[in-house]
Amino acid sequence: MTEKKEDKFIQWVLFATGISSILIIILIIAFIFSEGLPAIFSIGLFNFIFGMIWNPDIGLYGVFPMIIGTLLTTFLALLMAIPLSLCCSIFLAEIAPPNMRKLLKPTIQGLAGIPSVIYGFFGLVIIVPFIRIHFGGSGFSVISASLILTIMILPTIISISEDALRSIPFEYSEASLALGATQWQTIKNVIVPAAVPGIITAIILGMGRAIGETMAVIMVTGNVVQIPGSIFEPVRTLTSNIALEMGYATGLHYSALFSTGIILLTVIVILLLLANYVNYKTKVSIGGGYL
Amino acid sequence: MNRIISPKNSQKIMKTIFWGSGILTILILIFIIGYILVNGLPVINFNFIFGEPIDNGASGGIFPFIVSTFYVTFVALIVATPLGVGGAIYLAEYAGENKLVKAIRFGSEILASIPSIVFGLFGFAFFVVYLSFGFSVLSGGLTLALMAMPTILRTAEVSIESVPKSYSEGSMALGASKWQTIYQVILPAAIPGIITGIILGMARAIEETAAILYTVGAALQVPVSIFDPARPLPLHLYTLATEGISMPNAYGTAAVLVVIILIITIVTNALVDRYTKKMMGR
Amino acid sequence: MPYRIEVENLNVYFGESHILKDINIKINTNMVTSLIGPSGCGKSTFIRTLNRMNDTIPTFKKDGTVLLDGKDIYDPNVDVVDLRKKVGMVFQKPNPFPKSIFDNVAYGLRIHGLNDNDVIANKVEESLKAAALWDEVEDKLEMSAMGLSGGQQQRLCIARTIAVEPEVILMDEPCSALDPISTTKIEDLIHKLKHDYTIIIVTHNMQQATRVSKYTAFFLHGEIVESGLTDKLFMEPKDKRTEDYITGRFG
Ligand SMILES: Nc1ncnc2c1ncn2[C@@H]1O[C@H](COP(=O)(O)OP(=O)(O)O)[C@@H](O)[C@H]1O
Ligand SMILES: [Mg+2]
């Protein structure tokens, strides 16, 4: 009898820890929204998102240049990271001999494990001067941030795409090779198309990581609130904006920073839903009706 | 046929490209770590590790920051481990496949993907201000706990689920209760995976910067009480580098951080390796 | 008539294990040859040696020669891609690509450089007709091949193989995953195809061997125990082990 009671109690405790992640999420959302919504109401959602000027001194809170900054750095990073990480994941899944794989796997783990602030520091001492010397300007720029972000999102895209490629049944490759296709034809025409949903998921999650990155970006973008004329000019991203101004913000300014957090949260949740949806699609389309 | 490049040649070209991308990735890592270590290791000596900072870190050592890092991480793990492991046991052993479980999974997925600066905002609003913990080891540690938890939960869940069903069936058949079975059969078998999860959570806490920017404060002394402010290494590095206080010390701090992360990575891998070998040996 | 395939002293190893031992066999042109034997005796390994599919297995090693039309297919100057175009293969589990029915058949044509859509369409139709599938899929060519039944999928795989105009078709237990009606359809198809193609079919169904093939080889533990005319092999086996196997006194 007492044993039964103990079991019930433990089950209850485990249940509580189980739902803690939901409770924490709700708590986070509640706090961010309750601090951030007042600013959105007082500024107006449209003026907040599409406002071109962010100047707390005169009470103007428009985050549009920061949205552009985030999008620019993110998409430029994706532009570089997608080809490199796809090639790398194909290499890992299809081509690399075992020795090479043994070397590359920990490498990717290593890239994922390097602290953001180290990436930022590296960007500050290597990439920013490089851009300054070769392309002019201060070197603090969209491109510097994108280069750093490219490296930072490589591990995410590579490992998820590799899983997707590996999950394609070997029977497909066999069929293609047996028809006289080269390995590359097989990869291009059979394996990659079948893995597309997984690859898209990988890219979406990589994008999420780039949008959310703060420290590495803050150290190399120059943090000027502007829509840059070229990728060699400085920008400020949404995340950096929060990190830079939280220290001294009060009142409406303080709330507006939480509103920026609301934007970030919303974007990330949408990206995650999208990634889950695409992934769910995969399961339905591959192997359906097989045998 | 009228092809510009024959299939055989494109096979060769693409193979070269794939090899190139793999090697490039390796070179990038070697370059970053190598660059930090080459410039940072010469700075490191006994005084640097165990000394007090002088002039905001312009000279002297980084001892308080090393202590801060481990202190804050410790607090984070004390909180995140029971939540993560408990949640994992619940998901793997008690919950079936229902809406609630899906919600928990999605919740921990969101938790794992929320930008760290948003955690920073929340930590500030909730722990620092609302609960009046102030800028302290406690506020920073709790904020990091929220970030480390999903990592621990996911890794632990996978390792609990990979314990063969026959183990628990054997135990249940002997009349053991569910909890006895979990405690005495499943958890021991899953422990290496759970420890790996905790170490990964620890790595996440050690490297984090944005989330503690406005939660731990910026002390230059060794924190003693959990209500003392602190300054973990990443934060110190950020300050040194962006405020131009001392480049050599920034390199030294970066190198210490890299070495810590490298050690963690190597230990985790060795653990996983030994674990898988043991499983294979059976 | 010259032999299409001649195998001399073939030995195959996967790593340390010696899978095929001293295989000698000649395969006649445009006839059906069956390979029978208990499972694990090396039948699949053998036919995968004939189109060099075993090259995809890192531990694969072989010695001895395999001649196709008198030329060694393992000669360093031979391109596997060309070889596999000449020696097509149908697998045990139907493995159509997750693409449309049309694209499955067009796949081989396209990778071999054909890009005139009318020509491709004609070839696809021709191949589907030859594989006795056309009538069933004529009006749903754009549908995913994954939606077909197992038997239809297997015939689609045969159509896909025929489309690239091989000389030899290897079939590795093509009916083992199929129902009896589909099996009959595939056997009828083999009868139709044998006039134009050299067919080697692995089967563990002895009735099937007698129904479809002129020649049969009996494999056991990686060796060919006996080979010859199918009727002869089944009516008056020379080797005791063959007799045991075909009378069912065996594994
Ligand atoms: N990739 C491989 N690596 C190692 N051994 C293999 C491999 N494929 C098959 N074998 C072994 O080779 C033997 C013959 O297998 P197989 O040719 O598939 O037999 P069959 O088709 O006659 O059933 C079996 O003992 C099998 O275990
Ligand atoms: Mg077989």
C-alpha cells in the first residue's frame, strides 16, 4: 500500500518536472509581453515595426532599420552557409571515407561548441580588420557579421541535413547506380530531392540561430541604426539593440526593448512551427505505400 | 550527346568540391581555435589564472571570473538537472503519446531556440526585478538554468528511451513497481547518456553571454554568497574586447574559455565513446 | 552462339569472409538462367558481381575473371557506369524512386543524356508497354510511383531497367515480396523479354525456376554445386546435394 502511495507521489513529481518546460515558456512569454505590450500600444504596432527612426532621446522608437539589419545579416549568412553546409553534409553522408568522417564529426561539434563571444572576438580581431583593409570603411559591417554567422550556423545546417540525407533508404541509391548513374547524378537526382524537407528544416533552424545571435553580431556590426547602403556599412540588429540599451533604459524605452523581444520571440516560434510542419510532411511522403 | 560536361567529368568536379567543403570546414575550426590559442596561451601563467584583476582587468589575473563562471554554472545545473532529468523520465516512461506530451516537446524545443538575449530580458524582468534577486549569481544561474534544461531533457530522454524494453520487463516481471524499475534498472543503464546531457547543459551555461549580460552584474571580486554579483569569463572577455581595456588579456581570457570548452567536449566524447563501446561489447 | 557472360574462377570476399568460392559458369545469350539455393549461399552476391554493384561495399574483394561479351568487366579501363547501363538490375524489394511514374522510367534516359522530351515520352511508353504496365498507368503517369501496388512497382522497376536498353537483366528474387497474381504477371513478362535480353534471375522458388528458365545453377555455401539445363537439373540431378535440395530434404 505505502509502496503504491510512493509511486503515485513520484509520478506526480515527475509530471510536475515534465510540464515545467511548458510553464517556463508561458512565464517567459507572459513577462516579455506584459513588459513589451505597453510600448507597442503607446507607439502603435505599425509605427513600431515600420518606423525608420530609433531615437530614445526624442521618444522615437521605430525598429525598421534593425529589422532590415537582422534580415540582411541573416540572409547574407544563409547565402554563404547553405552551399557550404550542403556540400559538407553530402560529403559526410555519401562520400567521406570513415577516417575523414571521424575527423569531421568532432569538427562540427567543435564549431557548435565555440562560445558566441569567442566568435565575436575572432570577428573583431580578424574579420573586421580584413574587411577594413580590403574593402574600406571601418570594417564593422553587414558582411563581417554575415561571415561570422555563416560559420556559426554551419553546424546546425550540416548536422540536420546529414541526418536527412542518411535517412534516405540505400535502395534508392542502388536503383540509380544500377541504371548506370554516376554517384553525383544519384546524389543530385535521387538522394537530395528525397531529403529536401529535412534540408529545408535544417535551413530554417540555421536561420533561427542567425536571427537570435547576439554577442557575435554586436561585436562586429558597428551597431549604427541605419539601413546600410552596402554590405560594407555598419548596421544594428534587433538582438544587438536589446543588448546595447538594456543597461540604461527606463520607462517607454525599457518597454520598447521588450517589444523588440516580442518580435524575436514571435519570429522564432513561427520558424519552429514551420520547421516542424515541413518535417512532418517528410514522414508522410517518404516510404508511403512502400511494399 | 550535346552536353557541356560529361557525367564522368561532373562526377570528378563535384567530388573535388565535396572534399573541398569538408576540408574547408576543418580548416575554419583549426584556424579559429589555433588563432585564439596561439595568441592567448602565452599570456596565461599562474598569476593570470589565480590573480585578482587590476584596473578593470587591464592587468592582473582573472581568478574572480573563473570562479564566477563555475559558480553561476553550478547554480544553473543544480536547478536544471532535476527539472531536465525528471522531465525526461516523465516523457520517456510515464507519458504516452498525447497532446500534452506534444506540447511539452514543443515547449522544450522553443526553450532551446529562444534567442539568448530574450532569456536575458526575461531574467532581468523576472529574477532581478520581480523576485528582487538583484544582479547576482542567483539571477544569472537561474536564467542559465532555463537555457540548459532543454539540452539536458532531450539528451536524457533519448538515452532513457534507448534502454532496451526487455530490461524493464524483466524487472516488472519480478514484481517491482514502476518507480523501482526505473530507479534500479532503467536509470543505471541510462546514466552515461544522462551525464552527457548534463555536461552539454553545462557547456551551454559556461559559454553563454547575452543571457547574463543583465542578470549577474559585473563584479570584480570573487562572489561568495549567491546574492553577490559576478562576472563570468565570457562577459569579462566581451568587456575587455569591446571597451579596449587590454587586448593581451582578452586573448588570454579567450584562450582560457576555449580550453575549458575543449576539455568539456573531449570528456563528453570520451564518455560517449566508452559508453557505446560498452553497449556494443554486450 | 557465343556466351554473353563467362565467369572463371571467381572468388569473392567481404573483409575476411570468403563468400563465393571458385565460381565457373557460362551464361547463354538471350536466354533465362535461374540461380537457386538456400538463403545466404551467395546468390545475391554473385549477381551483384556481374554489374559491379558490390563495388559500393567497402570490404568487397574479388579474384578471377568475369567476361561480358568476351571482355573483362573488372578491367581498370572499364567504366562501371557504362557497364551498369549494359547490365541492368531489378531488386528484391521494389524500389521505385519517390518520383512520378513517368519520371521513374525517364530517369535512366535523362542521366544518359537524352533530353528531347518527345523522344523520352515515346521511350517511356514503349518501356511501360514492354513491362506490361502501360494499360494500368497510362492515365496516371504523373502520379507518384509510391502509390502503386507492390507488383506494379516491381514492373515499373523492370520498365525503368528496360528503358536504358541493357543487354543483360539481373533479377534478384523479383517476386519474393509479391502476391501470386503479380508473380504470374512478372513471369509472363520474363517470357516475353527473354527473346531480346539475357536474363539471370535469382529465386528460391523452384517451381518458378522450372517455369521461367532454360538453364539453372544450384548454389550452396558459396559454390556452384551443379548447373545445366533446367529440366535436366530437376529431373536427374547429378549431385546428391542438388537432389536433397530440390526434393526439399534440405534447409
Ligand atoms: N555487405 C556484406 N558484408 C559482409 N557480408 C555479407 C554482405 N552481404 C552479404 N554478406 C554475406 O554473404 C553471404 C551471402 O549472402 P547473399 O549473397 O545475400 O546470399 P543469398 O542472396 O544467397 O541469400 C551471407 O553469409 C551474408 O551474410
Ligand atoms: Mg539474396
